[in-house]
Amino acid sequence: MPQKSGERERCVTGIEGLDTILYGGIPRANTILLTGSCGTGKTSLALEFLIHGAMKNENSLFVSVTENSEKLLTNIIPYRFFDKGLIKSGRLVFVDLPIMYERLGMTKPELSMEEIDLLVAAIGSLAKELGAKRLVVDSITSVCYKLKTSEKIRDFILNLGKVLSDQNCTSVLVGEVPATSTAYSSFGVEEALPDGIILMANMERRGDLLRTLQVIKMRGTMHSRAKYVLDLTPMGVLLVPLLKGGSTG
Amino acid sequence: MSPGEAFNAQKLASELSEMPPASAISLQMSVDNYLDVIRGMLDLYANRKEMDTIYVTATISSEAIKRVLEALDIDTSRIYFVDCISHIMMGATSAQLDEHTTLVESPTMLENLMLKVEYLIRRSESKDKLVVLDSINSLAIHNNNWILSEFLHILVSGLRSREAYTVILSVEEHSTPEINNMVNLVCDHVINAGKQGE
């Protein structure tokens, strides 16, 4: 998409509805927190963001923390546009963070400040080596469990965001929150640091459970702040506006 | 056709044929000629015009409509159903197995209905597409007029931008002035399919 002068270059997510909400895509090199409770479609959306990137010849890296990447691929929706050749060609790369921990000798339940620096450097080096223009960490919350303190979490997210941004890499950090939470993050720190927050949720309306998406903030662009309903389909994530008529919620 | 005129399938087909792409048509009918109208319309669009048809049913199950069409030798290979009623009737098992049928859990999930239509439109390789909403009266049983009106506006505007034909069915005996106004607001043409012929 051609940029108007003075406007930030966009990383077009390829998810049509989301690009419309963001007036053209995520500002390039932004770090986004994609947060929500379980079953809201965070991983599917993050993966689709990477697949579209790889299809546009942007190297894309998925750092899996909670789930083994092989298992992840078998459970994911069979996207019609997904070509396994993207993985074979190295355009789309999956890395399991537990293996990275092991290689870096990070066996203790809590990481020290030095280890955090080491981890950030390792992810940064990998992204650089691969020439990654898009990166997903799924989930940042699982990494935070190994960091324990607010200071360490802040350090990790800020440094990781800076390393990736310096490489012009647009990153999506997947966050998990309990279904009942009104906060955007589990530790209360993650939400203050990224350039953008996309909230995914389950919304109950008269006994129906709808999957919703809302962009809470996004630095460097105008964006809609309305709530949208989404569906995970073999054609990708589809979005429509949440109907408000007659709703009291 | 004017209200009160006897139903004439050929005349209905002729009126529908004249509609330009991206038209939104309000097709009003009587309970008595409901099946004849559906048959005539699907035969015209899905078969003679070779157009993929997305049929949103909230009145009777997609299985029942398919059975009727097959009994009348109407080819259903270009018809894709978004079935909003089978699941709520707890009779969805067979429909789930059919790749021509997509289920929406309840007719109250209007956003999901729009999403399924959007999905089928994207999946379709046919140049021209028709979306049939059967019927506004059935949806009005489950939804209030405010949300239904908003739904129609967003759905029809979206379909228009994709140059798809939209046909909104309404049954005269079950309609109210509010429902008629709601449909007329988003439609360019109103066709009255008349009463059952002699």
C-alpha cells in the first residue's frame, strides 16, 4: 500500500478486517501485545499474520513458548492459503523457546537479569540471522512466569521490543489473561510497554458466546476503537462489526 | 407483479432477471406460494444464470429445502446454505457433514451469520453471487427490530460493495409495518410474488 508522506510505513497484516481497523496495517517495527483469555483466537490470528508475511516474502519467525511447534501446526486451522513450502523455504520458521532455554543453560525456574539479557540477545540474533521482518512470541505470559518480578518483566519486554524494532521487525507478543480479568495482562506490566494492544475476548450476549476483537491502542496510526466479532475460518480470520442495536451490554 | 395478483413463476423469473448486479431485492410472498417462489428463484439464479447462491435459512432447515429442491429436479450443486435453525432444533448432525451447509448456532447470532456469508463469498469462485435471506420474518422472531435493522444495513451494504445480488424474503401474513419499512430501507426493488395461482 503506498504511504502518504510523513506517514509511518505499514506492516500489512493480510487480515483484511484488521488492516481496515488499523487504517492499513500495523506501523512497521511496532511491538504489539495481542492479549485475551483462552479460546479467543490469539494464536490463530498471530500465525495468520506470519503466514501472510511469509507469502509476501517477509521472513517470519514464530517463537513458541507454551506449545511444541509441531503440535501447534497439527492443531491449527487448515488455512486454504497456507503453503507448507513456506516452512521448507525458510520464509516461515518455528522455534521452541524451551529448547532455546536448554541450549542457553537456563534451567532454573527463575531467570536472572543476566540471563534475561542473554535471552533477548539470543532472540534478537536469531531474528537478525533469519532476516525476520515479523515475529511472534506465543506467549509472553509464559516467559513472564520465569521472570517473576515487575522489574525483570519490564526489562525483558522493553529490551526485546528495542532489539526487534532496531531490525525493522514488527513483533506480536501474545498475552494471556484470565477470562474474568478486566486488565490487559496477567502481571500488570506487559500492557504498559508495547506500542499497541489488541484485545481478544469472549463476549456473552443473551446466552450466545461471541469472539470479539478490539484495538485498544496503536501508536503511529489512527485506528478504530470499536468492538468487532470474529470467526476463524479456512479463509483466515474474518471480522464484522459488533451489532449494538437493542444491546444493553 | 402487483399485490393481490395471482402467482406466476415465469413473470417472477422475468422480473428477477432484469435486476442489475449489486441489487437488493425485497421479495414479498404469501405463505401459500413460499415453496414455488423459492423454487423459481433458485432455478433462475443457481441454474440458468450459473451463479453461486448463498441461501441463509432461518425458517426451515436446509435439509428440508434441499429435499424439496431435489424432488423438483433442481440442481443444488451451486447452492450453499447458511443454516441458522438446525442447530437450535438440535437436529444438526446430518447437516454438519455436508460441505454445502454451514451452521450458525442460533438465529440470534447475527454477526456469525454475516461472517458465514462472508466466508462463503470469499470461498466462491463464481463471478456473480446471490445471497438469499429466508426470511426476515423468521429472524424477527428471535431478534428485536433495532438489531435486525442494523444487521440488514451492514449485510446489504457489504454485499452491494461486492456486487452480489441480495434477495430478502418476507411472508406477507407474518409481516408488520415495522419489518416492511426495515426491508424497504435497504432494498432497491420490491417484488410482490402474488397469491397462489388457480
